[in-house]
Amino acid sequence: MSGKLKIGVLASGGGTNLQAIIDRCLDGSLPVEIVLVLSNNPGAGALERAARAGLPTCCIDHREFDNREDFDRAVVAALQSAGVELVVLAGFMRLITDIFLQAYPGRIMNIHPALLPAFPGLHVQKKALEYGARFAGCTVHFVDSGVDTGPIILQAVVPVLQDDTEESLSRRILEQEHRIYPRAIELFAQGRLRIDGRRVIIDPPLPPEESALVNPPLEG
Ligand code: GRF
């Protein structure tokens, strides 16, 4: 028994966020145990990454279920039998139902590649670019019954550059995702996160960011 927080990571795609979490576990700087990596997509790169790291994996193909609730029941059963205490959605492309939320109240996190509440939903890097936003970023939040609406834990901001494409902006955002997701999980594992209505209280508090960002900068 390690006594570490047991997390389950759910991913549908390539799994670079999963990889960032694995790497932080391996170098000893993130004291959690990944007890299950679960995907709805048999071809997910995330499953390969997990297998390479010697982690338990499980694939539950949503196409084999008649409805979201039955799919979620199967997912929750797998998480519970692995002893998962915190659910980490890392590019998990399924909407979750009340069945899932009630099984893990206040214990499901997600990462979203935009500065919520701006640009919830899909293709948000493209939307930020098309909107002409000067800043974009990413958000780690607790999951509630809405789409990308839950209480915010951490955010990182990146500038949008004049010659950005959806790919270049996504890359810049992803780099920050890999920094803030492990940190949010660490804070949870340390018992420092408390949900108070819409707000997440970090206790004891971290020193705040006090400098303002202007893009493009005023100088020059
Ligand atoms: C990330 O951009 C994440 O914010 C979004 O899905 C993407 C997953 O990327 N929810 P990866 O599979 O972790 O590389």
C-alpha cells in the first residue's frame, strides 16, 4: 500500500496530458498512483502510452452501449473496482451523465484548451483565433453537469500571435496544459482544494500572480 491518492485517467486521443502526468509520477514530483487508464477509443494513443509505462489499462467502447447512462455505469464500475479516488479527464471526448457525477462528487477534473468561461465546447483554439482574441490558454476545472462549466482550479494564459495557425496556437496551449494539470492534481492530492459554490479555494493559498499581461506589449 503506497498511501498515495489513487487516480484514474480517462482519455480518448493521443494522451500527451496523460504522458505529462506519468512523467511527473515517474520523477517523483507528483505523489499519486495512476491505478487505471481508461479509454472509450480502442485506438487511443493514450492506451499505448499507459501500456508502455506499465500502467493498468481498460477500453470501454461507447459504441457498444445503447445510451450514455449504461456506458457511464460500466466506466464507473471499472473505476471503482480499480479503487480510483480522483477521476482525471484528459481529452476524454464523451459527455458524462449524472450517474458518473454522483459516483464521484467533487472528484472529477477536466482540462479544457481555452480560458473558460470563454470558448466552451469543441475546436476552441480555432474559435479563439477567429474571434481575434489576443490571449488564449487553458483551464483545469472540476466537472459539473454542464459542458465546461465547473469550478475553476487553475488557468494558464498564452498570447495569440499574429501569424498563429490553429496548430501553432494549440501547441502553445498544450505546453501549458502539461504544466498546470499535474499541478492541479498535486493540490488535490495534498487536500488543498475546496469547492465553495463556483469558486475553488486553495488552502493554504498560493502567492498570487500580480503582474498584468498586455498583448501586444505596450512597449516597442
Ligand atoms: C487537450 O487539448 C485537452 O485540453 C483537450 O483535449 C486535448 C487532449 O490532448 N480536452 P492529449 O490527448 O492530452 O494530447
